[in-house]
Amino acid sequence: MSEKITWIDLRSDTVTQPSQAMRAAMAAAEVGDDVYADDPTVNRLQDYAADLFGYEAGMFAPSGTQTNLIALMTHCGRGDEYLVGQEAHTYKYEGGGAAVLGSIQPQPIANQADGSILLSDIEAYIKPDDMHFARTRLLALENTIGGRVLKQDYIAAATSLAHAKGLATHLDGARIANAAVKQNISLREVVKGFDTVSVCLSKGLGAPVGSVLLGPKAFIEQGKRWRKMLGGGMRQAGVLAAAAHHALEHNVQRLAEDHEHAALLAQGLAQIDALNVGSPQTNIFWLDIPAAACAPLSAHLAEQGIRASIGPRTRLVTHLDISRTDVDKVVAAFKNFFQDWRA
Ligand SMILES: *Cc1c(COP(=O)(O)O)cnc(C)c1O
């Protein structure tokens, strides 16, 4: 038998392994058929998440791509449009699902350096009521976006503007818990202003699978039709919901460690002259690596048991399977490599 390699994996916070305690919760989960709403563990998770974030109701689904798409399809109909950042996951990284499956036209708008969309842009892109235009229905924001935290006063202004103009608001909150922990505010506070929010349990929170969509009861009920149509109606899903519930109960406050580790990693790498390293706000940051160094660096890191998506613009991500010791090892491996490297 070959020995199992424990990689230090900085590609994403989706790579975490369920802990023993999480696996125990999964093994012990009481289950039923969730398409009949019979799964007590799924029902408990949905109620718990809704209460935690201050919404009426919640829906568990297999992925964040699906909870976002369900939200877009419930807010918008055929021929409607939603305003969204150029860099947003729902626009750029979800296969064009809103357009393909929802007949919803995205109106992408430039993101500013801090991840926000200018209020003046939001206002300018809302279409007048005229048969030439798609009907602008929704503003969708993302927090954190590329690891950056949107400011609370910005969110208040953007969501108020949207509501005043008759638009609904959706938050892609894949990593919203990181934003809350970073600002030391509650999960209820950080989602204020959004009619609906999608939260990933399978990112930094450490569950193996799943997201929740939160919103008004009638909205969630309507959304369940789309979830079924999209193939997201799961049966004895309590096994997964138990892991998600465990993640929400135990892994929110500890995200602060991931933020600290990202800061330490960035500080360590910034000592290397060849690199241009960004300042992390949460658990994600970017660095520029000379193009000629990328392939040999990637091989060098792999030899040291380190996985990273190395490229001229590299994203590094910390998570609950990255320890302080791992951070030191990664900095040392980068330093070793660049000691000998000449352009
Ligand atoms: C990961 C992610 C999602 C959803 O991704 P899934 O892999 O489908 O769960 C949505 N938005 C953002 C910003 C994400 O990072």
C-alpha cells in the first residue's frame, strides 16, 4: 500500500476534509426523503441557518452555483435582467447559467479595486420602462469578492438605492462568514439590506457539500420548484445537512485563524524580491510571479507536498486544513526556490 500524502493545499478553501466530529454528526444523522420535506436534519439545518442570518426560511441545495441560480430564476423571469459585477461568480464563473437556463440577461458592471460597483453605475444601468429594454429587476452583489470585504456603509447605500428604484437585492455570500468575522459583526448584521442570500457551507466552513439559500418564506417555496427542475431535489440529504449544521455551529469564529494565516503567509512571501504580493483582507490573496519561474516553482512546491495554482497571477487560499506550521513550510519552500532562481 502506498502511503497517503497529506498535501498542503492552497488552491482553494473547498479542499477541506470533514473532521472526525463532523463525520460523527453525519453518521448519527436522522434522515428522511427531503423531496417530501421529510428529512428532519435538513429541516433543522434550514431553520437554523435562516435564524442565524435573520431570514424567514432557508433551502439546502447541492452547490452555491445552484442556490445562486435558483435565486436569480426566482427573482427574475424570461426577458428580465440583473445588475452584477464583471468579476462576480454568478456572472463569470457559473457557466452563464442565468442566461442559458433562466433566460435572464446579465448586465455586467465594472468592479472597483475594492470589489464594489459604483452607485452611479448602478443607477446608470437601470433601464427605463421601454419595450426596447430588458426589465431591470435585481442587483446582485458578492461578499467577500476575491477575498475583499465590502464596506457595510457601501452595502447599505447600494441596497437602499436598488430598493428605491424598485429592484430586489441578492447576495452571493459564498464567503459571507469570512466578511462577518473579519469585521467582528454578526451574521445578521453583515447580510442586512439583502432580500436573499446564498451561503456556501463547503468553503471555509468546511462541510463536504452544500449551500443554503435564505429569504422570505414564499420566495423559498417558489425556489424549491426551480431546485427540483435543476436536479437539486435530494432524498436522504440529512447526512449532508448534518455536516453543514456542524460547520455553521463550530467553524464560523475560527475563520479568524485562516485570516491570520493568510496575513502571515503574505508577509513571508513579500520578503522575496521576485514576487509582488497583495495584502489579504480575509483568507484569499493574490501574488504576481515571474512567468518563467512558474513551471519550475510549481514542480518544486509539489516535491515539498505543496499544491497551489501557480501562474503569473496566483491566488492562494487558507482554510481549516492549513496550520501555522504549514504556513512556515510554504514560506520556506518559496524562499528556497527563489534563492537559486535567476530570471
Ligand atoms: C464557490 C463559490 C460559489 C458557488 O460555488 P459551488 O462550487 O457551486 O458551491 C458562488 N460564489 C462564489 C463567490 C464562490 O466562491
